[in-house]
Amino acid sequence: MDKGGEVFRALADPTRRALLDSLFSRDGQTLHELCERFPEMTRFGVMKHLSVLAEANLVVTARQGRTKRHYLNPVPIEQVANRWISKYAARFTSALVALDEQGVADQETETSRKAEPA
């Protein structure tokens, strides 16, 4: 699977998005701290979700002595946004700008017609 596919797959799950939100709020949490934020899940369940996020490079882990801390890596999300979202949004926003410009031009034409003597 390509990197973009891994990122989309990782982001498709609401629990994984919630884990990323948790790390965004407070980066560098331990597994224990993340498990406390998701009491409805088992420790193994949280670990599986973290593993999928790590495969997509959305979470990186660093050891500090005996403790492993998990950190958000926003770069893959930015890469997906640049590759996919921006590309499609640009066409849409260009169309909206053109529509707005046409509306302004039509309004100016209407105003100048009203100003001409009958």
C-alpha cells in the first residue's frame, strides 16, 4: 500500500483520529496515559490502533529510559492535503472566484444601465 493509502486507512477510523487529537492536545503521552483517555478500550486495543498510526508514520515513538512516549507526526497529513485535497479544492475555489467576478461584472453593468438617461 502506498503511503497516502496508509494515511487514509489510519485516518478512516474514529478511534485513531481521537488518539491523534489526544496527542495534538498533549504530545508525548505514554501508552498508560493514552489508555486512561480511552477507558472503553483494552490496552491491547489502544496498542493496535497506535501500531496502525505508526505504520502510516502519523505517530512516532521515543524511549525515555523504560518509558515509551508517543508523538504526533503531522507531516503525512500535510502531504496528503497537498497531494489530494489542495488539488481538488483549487479547481473548486477557482470556479467560485470566477463566479464571484462574473457577479461583480453583472452588477456593474446593471448599475451603469440604470445611470444612463432613458
